[in-house]
Amino acid sequence: MKYIEKKLEDSRTGALAVYHEVTGLQVDYTNHSTFITISSFVSKEKKNEGKESLSINTFTIPSVPSWEQIPYEWALSELVKAEPEDFVPETYAGYVNPYMFASGKVKNVEM
């Protein structure tokens, strides 16, 4: 299993989340879209202790992996891509920045 490591401040609580894992993944090859849900935790240790996630966000990627790619790994690599220079985030309540995990690191969970 893999996760994204990136320090992010939770917008509701102000707490720092570092461990972000996939909790849902749907690839729609017909409509050329991928939906990935990420749960963010203070740390892997706290998640393993049974603590709740700080936030859960679903991202829509307007493309799909090729048949040769592993969808799970492809989706994680898409989420950590750099934010384009001309990107302007929205400002409405509840907005989820699609580049929230830009420059994050995809890592393997050590068992």
C-alpha cells in the first residue's frame, strides 16, 4: 500500500496532517474520468491507533490510466504533480484545491 506524505494544515481544525491515504478509487473509462478519495491523518501512527481522519477529500482527474498502468499508483502520481504556474484556485467555502498534494511524496507503507 502507498500513501502521500505532505504537511498540510486542516482547514477546519488547524491541525497538521502528514499522512494521506487512498480510501476510494473509481476509474470511468467510458467518460474518461478518475475519482480518488483521500483521507488525511495527523500521522500513520495515529491512524494505526484508530484515530479519525482530519479530513476526507475526493478529487476528479479528467483522464484515466492506460490499461498497462496500475490505476492506484497512477492516481497517486497524478495528485502530486506540480501546480501549473497559471493556476488560480477558487475561493468559495468547501473548495478543494486539485493541487493540494502538489510536491508531496508518494511512499510505501512499511508493515
